Amino acid sequence: MLKSSIERVARTRYVMPIVLAVSIITIAINESTYQHSRTTLENGIALTDARLQALRTLQALTDAETATRAYLINGQDVYRQEYQEALVTLTAAQQGAFQLIADADPRRTVSVEAVRQRIADRMKALEEWMTTTERGQRSRAHILASSDRSRQAYVELRQEFDHVLDRAAAVQQSARLSLYDAMMLNRLALHALVLVAVMAFFMFMRQLRESDERKARESQVLEREIAVRTAELRELAGHLVSTREDERGRVARELHDEMGGLLTAMKLEMARLRRVPDLPAVARERMGGIEQRLNEGIAVKRRIVENLRPSSLEQLGLIAALEVLCQDVSSSLGIPVMPQLEAVELDRDAELTVYRVVQESLTNISKYARARHAWVSLMRQEGQARVIVRDDGLGFDVSQVRPGHHGLLGMRVRVESHAGSLSITSSPGQGTRVSVEIPLSPPPAPDQASASS
């Protein structure tokens, strides 16, 4: 249920915008947590530096008070100089510490005004001790330095310092916790982004795999449909070729039977007329011309019948029919047509296809090639009958053959109707080569051979 719901959502058009939005939000969270972590870390470092400067301030103040008390005791100038140096250090350290606290605590949660005032009061008291001592009133200076008020002021100063340091530590601890929270948020955001990326990649790969499988199935279905359509077209082409040959055979029989009988009858009538007594010489001469025209008509009829349905193929077989065809073409063109023929096992329709291919190829040679030689070969090769008709004529560019050349198309249809293949190789000035391969017919089964005998 969950898997199907996820896949249904992943297939919608909103999945990529959602993934993109999640990625942008994650990047924004990561960047904001980085900036927050950087600011928090800088503030933490500043607070640490501020605490160090505050301790240095307290140390400088202690050094100044120590030098003052030593000056009160023996009045040596060296302690006066140490006091001045401590004041310089105190001023610099105090300014640096308070400035760092102000920079690291923009909300002013740590107040330094009280400690600043107490430091100023303490420095004023030390200066008063030094001035009183310089005036020669050491007893008064000792009284001021050792009074309860002085000790109380020093204690209060230390307490204010401790309070400031504790507040700075609290702010620093809060910053540390905020830094940990930012790091955890950044970690969670990064994990979420990686998880989303992995899920998106998994869904993409799954969808891509399903798409490939679907394409493979569609390709197989398409290949089967193409095979079926090819078989149907091949069967249709074979049917058309058979229908065409049947029609040519019917026309040839009509010409042979009807036209042949008519011409033969006319020739017999002319022979009877020659035996008529007292036939004028002019009539005999005219009858001779008519008889000659009849003989020519009979020859034309025989040639047409032979072209429509080659009797030599039916009566003598494929080899003899091809030899006769080559001789006829050689006589008509006046060029040698050299056959090289080998007996092959083909059914009657395939033999007719081979004969028509050779006939059409030689016809094209006589029309276009202007060849000096032509070659026709028929051989057996790897379970196929291979027919090659070539010449040394003008040749042509096979890729530039314009539509409408039905002779080449008819040869290809005839050959493919027998599950064969036809290829034409030619180039200008290099002659032409027509190659045909047709599967050999399987030998008849023993029961069929005995039945036929």
C-alpha cells in the first residue's frame, strides 16, 4: 500500500518541483545554520578573549594597588613607576575587555557599567593615596589604605568582576548550546537531504528500469508485428507475382491457341489458294507477300508468347532456358554474354523468378549499359542459389535512382517473395552487378518421392 502510494506520487508531475523545493529549503537551512554557527563561534571566542582581558584588568589593578602600597611603605620612585605602568596596562586591558564584551553581547545582557565605575573609584582612591604620600602625609595615606572602607571597596570590586565574569560565562554557555543546536540542525538537514536524494535517485532508477522494460516489451511487440506484416507483405507480393505470371500464362495460351490457330489456318488457306488452277501470276506474287507477312506474324507471336511464358523453361529446364536467353541477348546486342551455370534445386516458381531476374537484368544492360561484355552465373552457395548478372558498361549511382523504375522494384519483390535477397552494386564507369540469393528448395520426403514415382 505504502509502496504503491509512493510510486503513484513519484509518477506525478509535481514530484520534481517538490524535490527541488525540499533541496532549496535544505540548502537554505544549511546555509543559515552555518552563518549562525559562525556568528556564535565568533561571539564565543570574543567572550573568551573578553574574560581574559577582564582577568588582565583585574591583575593590572592588583599590580597598581601593590605598587601603591609599596610606595606608601618606603617612598621609592621605582614603585611610583611601577604604579604608572600598571595604570597604562589597566587602561588598555579595561578598554579591550569591555569592548569585546560589547561586541560579543549585542543584547547587553552583561552590564559592565558597575564594574567600570568601581574600577574608576578604585583608581581614584589609589591616586589619592599616592598624592597624600607625596605630600608627606604618610600616616594619613596608611590610614586611608588600611581602612575598612578601602577593604570593602576592594571586595565589592572583586564581586563585580566575578559577577561580570559569571554573566559572560553564562552567555558563553548559552552560545555553546546554541552552537550545538545549530550543528544538530545542520546534521539533521544534511541527513534529510541525503535521504531525499537517495529516495529520488532510487525512484528515478526504478522508473528508468521500468521504462526500459516497457520499451523492451514494446520493441518485442513491434518486432513481432513487423515480422507478421513483413510475412503478410511477402505473401501478398508472392501472390501478386503468381497472379501476374498466371495472367501472363493465360495471355500466352490465348495467343498460342487462338492467334496461333488463326494464323495457321490462314497459312493453310494460302496453301490451298496456291493449288487453284489458272491463278494469275500477279495473284501468286501477292500471295507470296501475304504468306511472308503471315510468317513474320507467326514469328512475332512466338516471340511474344516466349516472353510472356518461356516455353524453354517448362520444356528444357532452368539451365537450358538461361543458355538460350543468353544466346538470344548476345545475338541481338552483338556482345558476348557468357553464362556460367550450375544445377540448383529450386521449385518451379523460384526457377521462374531466377529466369525473370536474369531476363530483366539483361534487358537493362541492352537499354542503358552500353557494355562490351556481360556475365551470368548461377551457383549453389551455403544452402542458397546465388545468381549474379554483371557487365562492364557505364554503371550508375545506386543512391540516385529515381522513383518510377519498376523493373528493379519488380525484381526485388519477386526475390523477397521467396524469402531471398537482392543487392545491386554499381558506380559510374565501373559497370553494374546484380546479385540474388534464394534459399534452395528442400529435397522431397521419401513418401512424396515414392508417391510421385
